[in-house]
Amino acid sequence: ERTASALRSLGVEIVSVDLPDALATIEAGGHLLMAETFAQHAEQLARHRESYGPDVQLQLDFGAACTAAQLLAAQRVRVRLTSHLEHLLSTRAEALPLPTIAFEAPRIGEDLVTGDDGASYPVAIGMAAFTLLQNLTGLPAVALPVGRGPMGLPTSVQITTGSGQEGLALAFAHQLEPLLWPASERWPAIERA
């Protein structure tokens, strides 16, 4: 709501839009991103599997197991998602302000995070879930800090725009960031002895 209020203060009209099916996005993203990640790491993984953490090994193994049929179906979902968002961003809204993650940044070493729904999620999944749509479609997006959560760790929002509209995404971010998390609130005063 803070982001919507800040956007309104800049004269931006807020409209509701329907985003594509989250389950299809997650499934397609899981197959495509993990298969692409495996392809990038396959040689290194074969030689130095022990150098990868168990969570990363599991993700790479998932990517290695993706079938051609799964990847083809995921590519079709990617095309539909991209088309849907491009249409939305050219007819209904100039930009989509969305959460970057559903919780404040996790502490270093945490394996699980708690989402806004109260459920626990592996950190890697929780960190990627809200950026998956942008990763799949390749649309410009910029994440910006919006303050600190209850544990004092950063929170953020992402601004997504249409293809070729990187400047617009950056302009929104440039105007929003000081409204959402002014520099004076970012770093507490350091006590000097």
C-alpha cells in the first residue's frame, strides 16, 4: 500500500489488472530456469559436485531431468505470458509495481523463510517466486528498496515495464525510491566514541 500511495503522490493512476496464472508461471519457470541453469553448470557439476550445496545440487538435478516435452510446454507458456504482459503494458498500464519478494530479506544462513501467508518456504524458492514472471518474459524490471521489515532487514518492490521501456522503469524507480525509503532512514547514525 505504501508503494501505491507513493505512486498516487506522483500523479500516477492506479488500475487493477489480471496477471497470468501463477501456477503455470511457476511450473514453466521451474522447468526452463532449472534446465538453463543445469546446462550452464553441467560440466562443472560433473567434475566438482561436492562444491555445490545440497539445495543447489537438488535444483540442478531437477534441471537435468527436464524432458524435451516439458521444455516445449514451458516455452509455449513463456510465449503466452510474454504476449499477455506486453498487451497489458501497451493497453492498460505503463508499469506494474509488484513485490520483489513476499518477505523481508532473509538472514545469511537461513534455510527457510516465512511468507506473508505464514507458510515456510526454502529461501531459494521464496527469493525467486516473485521475479519469475519477469525472468520468463524478459521484460525490463528494476527492484528498489522500500524500507525495512519487522526484523530490520530490507524489503523491496519491482517495477516492470514493456519491452524496450527500460528508461521508464528506471524513471519510476528514480522517483519512487526517495519516497519509499528516504536516504535519511536507511542507515542509523553511528555512535562515535
